[in-house]
Amino acid sequence: MDEDVEEPKDFVKITHNRLSADEVSQLVTSPSCGAVSLFIGTTRNTFEGKKVVRLEYESYIPMAEMEIKKIFADVRQQWLHVKHLAVHHRLGLVPVSEASVVIAVSSPHRSDSLDAVKYCINKLKATVPIWKKEVYEEESYKWKENKECFWKNQDEV
């Protein structure tokens, strides 16, 4: 009888260092899983007709880590077959085309990992205290609120 004895693991990293999709993918890879779904959020070079030269991220790290762990708990309740979860988020300056967030989820079958990775990024953008400043070519900038942000629509509740 070949039982899966590998315990599910959660990985959270908030860093000023450049992110590696390969590193995050390897963290969640498991012999019992046929699927690893990966989301990589990168800095794009335009927003509403303005040329973006970089993003700058700030966070209250202990609270951000706690909120990400809550997301993991939600995932584990909704997708019982998810094996490993990982979220790495970059702080500080993130140039165009570089990753600001990498999320990976493994599961025996693709549907659970694909659904869970989408849930993770949407929930992260809505609830995790990480703030983004877009810096434009003309050296102007704008602090951005995520459209999904839960406190934005409190008056509507």
C-alpha cells in the first residue's frame, strides 16, 4: 500500500530581493501531485496611457504574513486536495517586467490548483496590507489602491 505521508506545507516570503518563479515552483512540487499552478505578477510598462518605469511596494510585514496565512487556511477549507501553497511578494523597487508576486499551488489534479491560485491572488490583492506606488516616466507617481480592496467598499456593506 503506497500511502502519501508527505504533510502539506505553507510557504510565505516577503522580501526586498528579486523573486524566482523556479524557486517558488520547487517549494510546492510533490511526488503525489500532478499539477503545480503558478501565478507571476509583473510590472507592466503602461497604465491608463502613462508610461510606467517601476513600481514601489511597502508593507507592514507581520500583518501581511498573517493575512497570507489566513488565505492559506481558506484555501485548505475550500480545496481539500491542495498539497502545498507558496506566496512570495517583493517589496521596494520592482522594475518593468520583473515579478512583484509569485504564487504556487500543488494538487493531485489541475482544477484544484488552478482555482486555488486564482483565489490566492484575488484575496491577496483585496486583504493583504501591501501598498503599491506606480512611478511614471515623467517622474510623477500615484499610490494605487487595489480595486478588490475590502475596506474600499465598506460604505456599501
